[in-house]
Amino acid sequence: MQNILVILDKPKHEQIALQRALELAEKSGARLHLVSVVYEPLASISFLSGAVLNVSGEMREARQKWLGEMQQKYTLPKGSSAQVVWHHDIPSWTLDYLADNDRDLVIKTAQKQFGRGGFGSIDWRLIESLPVPLWLAVSTHWVKHDRIVGALDPALDNPLHIELNQRVLAFGGAMSQQLGADFETVACVPVPEEIVDLEAFREHTGALLKAVDQVIADSGVSCSRTHFVTGKPAAEVNRVVDRNKARAILVGRGVRRGAKGFVLGNTAERILGRTNTDVVVVP
């Protein structure tokens, strides 16, 4: 992770994404590219565009001044840059930018809200479409000795799931190493309400646990602990993350679009919606 795109919050906000990016850059030596997006919707109305022209110019000038102050307030790594962008749609601008610029990671503050999955529409569009990992940060304090938890798909008979698990493991291992954090994994097996043969279920679960351990071993990634749980993934995965005071959960995004493309299938939206910590989505 040597080149990171940071989508800044509006000036009145806490700049959580920038804090995460600076922490990562300090430990990894990464270069940051900061972008502050500003736009006035009235400018898109032809009959009014002339009337708001001066206002638009003033908005961009004010944002540029603020960005300059931010660069003086925070010491950016060598080779970093910053720009103000006039654009009506953050996800589409980000996709265009990534098509022309090689970046290893995008960091943005999560716009947590009630509704679909607990995230705003901008976040969900980024989650579903970005070709590089996306770190959505929330207002939690980063600590020196931290835990990162990677969610693994226990459906190991599916080659696509196996490949996705490997991507989650590789990125989680690299991220935890650069941050000096412990890397742990969690795999949750959904349990039917009624199990006809409980002993057989336990036997198969034990075999699956060994298979998951083998997947981790084959990846070559150093994993300090694997949490193997049963139940409803949305509840159990987040329970592991909360109980271990992890600051970030990693989930993988599969080949399909939408929430069904995540590593934990169609439960991913509920998992992300209930999380209390940072989320990193690995495509």
C-alpha cells in the first residue's frame, strides 16, 4: 500500500479518513492523495448557471483555502498531493480517477445512517464498484496494539470463495503488518433451526474447521487466532469483532454485484450494517 486516495470529509467534520490515512502512511511510508469534493447543484441548471457562477467560484476558492490550511495543520508524507474537485458525484469521479491513476487503497469516512445496511448511498456505490480495497472509517480511536479481523467464507468447495478468502488473507496480512496490529480471522457456519443429526453436524463442523485452518496455512499469512463460530453470521461475526475490541473488519467482495457479491454471501449487508468499527472491503 504505497499510494492511497483519501476522500476528505467536509470542512466542518472530524476528518476521520485523514486520521486513518496519516496513521497508515506513518507506518508504511505510503504517499497520500487528498481530494476534497465540492459542488453546487444549481450550477447544473442552465437557466441558473450564470447567476450562480460567482457563488461557485467563491465555493471553490474557499475550499482551496481550507485545503491549504489542512496541509499546514497536518504533515503529509513526502510525495503526497492534494486537490479540490468540482464534481456532482463522488463514486463516478472516484472510478474515473482510479482508471487513470494507480492507487492501492481508497479511504473514506463512513456515512453511517439508518436504512440500507447502515451506510449512505455513496458508500454503498463505492463498496459495490471500486476495483481497489476500500476502507470506510468510523469515529473510533486507533490504539497502538490493535486487532484486525478478516471474515472468511466457510464454503470451501467453491473455487471463487477460496480465491476470495485468499485475497482477504493477503490484504489483511499486509495491512496488519504495516500497522503493527494482530491479524485474526472469523468463519461462521449458519446453523439451521432444526438439525436432524446433531452428532453428524458436529463431526462435519470439526472437519470444516480443519479445512479453514489449512486455507490459512496455505496462504502463508501469519494469523494469531481463528474464531470458528456457528449461528447467524450477521450477529456472530460482529460479536467476535466487538468482544475482541477489533478496530477493523475485512470482508471480501466477490464477482457478483451488490451485497450478494461479498465473501459472506447475502448476509454481508446485515454484517456491515451492524458493525461498530471500521470496514475494509477487498474486491
